[in-house]
Amino acid sequence: MNVSSLLTEQKEQMNVIQRIGKKSLAAVIMLMIFLFTSPVCGESVSDTLTSLLNADFPYTAALSLQFVSLPPYAEERLNALNRLLDHYSIRVCDNGITSQMNLYCDESKVFSADFTDDEEHAKMYFSFDPENIWMISHQEMEKEYSSQSAIIPLLSDGQETILQSTLLDFFPGDHDFPMQQVFEILQRIPVRFSERLKENAIKTKIKNAGTATLKKTLSFSKEEAEQGILQDILSDLQDASLKKQLFGWEFIGKQQFVFFYNDLGNIIKTSYSGQAGSAENRSKISLDWILDRTDQRKWDEIHLKCDPVKGNIRYNLTLTKEEITEDSESEMHYVFSDTVYDGKSKTANQKKADLYQKDSLTGTVYLEKKNKDGVESLQVEPDIKISSAGKWEGKTGMIFHHENMSPFHVLLKMNLEQGCNPIFPEENTTVQIQWINDEMKESFVTDLQRKLAICILQSMLLLPEQDLAFINHEMDEENWNKILTLVTRE
């Protein structure tokens, strides 16, 4: 069979899937594919677990899904969908470098996918494609996500997701993330450059932090900025992607830091001003970071303003974060908002979280994005029991909403515990490396989805007939026979 006829046949197979079952079959297949997202398509299930649970590596997790509401399906159809989903679960094994994800139908494995990563590349291996290891560079993966702005929202936790930025350091442990790393770097600056600080006695009230009685100012000349003094200061950053992007910046002209101290000698406010950016986009940056940190309470308030000097990107950020810890109980309150204007359109984001931890993690995380396409939001409601043995068990509700659509409500059930040892397949005479470049990314994802769909279809045909009510609803015998023909040919 030649390539042209093969592509024609594959296209016809996808057309069959899309036509049959009044979209019910396509809907449930795409749901499974969504749960088993490849890193090429976005954040993987493993990444989401790590973000949500802040899991210590290595860990093993099991996930399953139920719908509370899914317009336009009424209760009877929704129950039929949930009966079908009851058979499926995703099991994840992750050691921080390599992960394996398996989709199960009851106790039978439908397919598996292995992922591993190094500083430059990501590798993927799929059980339904046993002859190939797929490889893509981080640079290729980041193309569609890279910011056109000269400004990275550095103090909103870099490029991490809202789940990371609200939950990542909520739990005890030494978990690095950019906001904490930047805080530590700022604290070290007046110690490192103590002999260059200009001191002034003051008496200034700083809202939410108390009264500042001493101000210390540190300035770097244009020449020092050009010689890389800021890059040197930022060299302690552990976040590799953020560090790489910042080291690509140029810091232009005078750079200034101002530190405000209270009577106890603690920094309660840090300010920065200067120009920085890339060759295409450069911004005048002003930063104010107000903080009040004790053993029981941590308060951070950040205001970042970036006005364009070169280019059209204008960026503003406001963040407040309060953490309260008493004995074995913790709570966190987080409010974040930012706006980006690129000269043509504006995008606004809001993120809020109120989280509580004792024996269980409960609360609410809310995300909202507003741009020219409308307003969309996600509300996350965790209810996860945490044992002293490091086992997590519970459920997380997720409510998705777009202003042009009715909201739908998903319940993700999860079970997580420590320990696993995933091993990525090695290249050999029967398994070859295949590179994914920009030109083939779309076709790779399309083919991946097609193969996933076939695997899921094959597993469904082994289920009891009564549990297939959702997909064969109003389906005639001709279309059902097409399904049988399709999956038996693969």
C-alpha cells in the first residue's frame, strides 16, 4: 500500500469515528485522550499530578473520572457515561525524570506511554507504536508557549501553572519554585553588597507590614549592567527554563534596589527599578515586594509594572499571598491578577485560592482568563485525605465555564502513594529514534489521537452491552458494524 492510499484510509477511519453514534462515541474517545494528554499537546497527567499534589518523587498514582454535569446531556445519558467511565482508570508511576502512564479498562491494560526528559530533549514511547521512540527538543516544545513580551511574570512563579503557583509550597518540605528562589536572592543582595549600600533613617508606614525605620539603597551603573552584574546576582536561580530566559535579557542603564527595614532589622519591603528585555522588546520595570514573615504567618504582596521602551508589550501584575501555620494545621489565601497588552488586544488573568490543610486538603482554587474571545474560568475544589505514611486519597471537583457555553462539572478521584521505578525503553535494532519537528508536530498529534482512539474502541468492545449504552445510543446496526470492522483491522 502506498503512502497516499494509506493516508486516505486513515482519514476515512477518522471520518467513520466522527460520524457514528450521534457524537457520543467521539465524545468519550476524546475524553479519554484528554485524560492521557501527551506532553506535545500540553501538560501531561504526571505534570498535573505533580502540580496539584506537590508529590515527593517517586510516586505511584491512580486516577478515575466521573461527571457531575455535562451539558447538553440529561441525567439518564450522564449516568450512562459514568457507567462507561467506571471501567477506566489511569495509573501513573513517576520518579521525577521518567514517568509511565497506563490506561486500564478494569484490570486490562489498554495502552501505556513512557516519558523521560533531560536538559534539552523530551522522549516518548507508546505501546501501540513499539518500533519508535519519539523525541522533541525543549525549544520546539516551547515555541507555542514562549512569551513575546520582554517581561516574564517572574514573581508570579515564572511560567508555572496556577495549580503550582497556589499549591506548590503549601505543604511542608523543601520544594523550590521561582517565587521562593527570587525571595532568597533578594534577601542576599544587601548582605553581598553591604559596603555599597547608602543608608537613611526614615519613619514610613508600609501597609500590611508595619513601620520602616531604615532605608538602604543599592545602585548599579550602566557599565555594570552591561557587564552582567544582574545575571551574576540571578545565577543562583534553580529553575532552568526561567534562568535561561532571564540570561537572554539585556539589562540597560542604571539598576537600583531599595530595601526597607523595621526596628527588628527585618526587610519588610524591597523595590527594584531599571530597564531590561530582549532585542525586540524592552521594558521599564518597577517592582515593589512587601512582606511580613514570622514562624506562624507569611504575608507577601507584590506589584510589578512594565512599560514598553521598545516594542508594544505592557504588563502589570498584582499578587498577595498569606500562609498561616499553627501546630499541624495550615491555611493559604492567594490572590493574583495580571494584564498583558500587546498594542492590539488585552488579556487579563485572575487567580484566587483559599486552601486548608489538617488531616485533609480542602478549599477552592479559581482561575479566570479574559481576552477578545471572551471569559473562561476553572474552579478546582480538592478534598484529599493525607496520611502520615505519605498516602493521598480523595477527590477533586473541577468546574469549567466559558461565557458562551454552559458549565460542566468533573470529579477526579485519585489515590497516590510513595514509590515506583519506571524504566524508559532503550533504543535498539527494533526500536528507532524519530524526531518531531515543527512541520510534523500537527500530523504527529493527529496520528497519535487516531491510534489512541482505536485502542480505546477495542477495549470498549469487551465490556458488557449494558455499559455501552452511552456510545451506542440511537446507533444503527450499519454504523456498529463499521466500528467492528475498523477495530478488528488494526
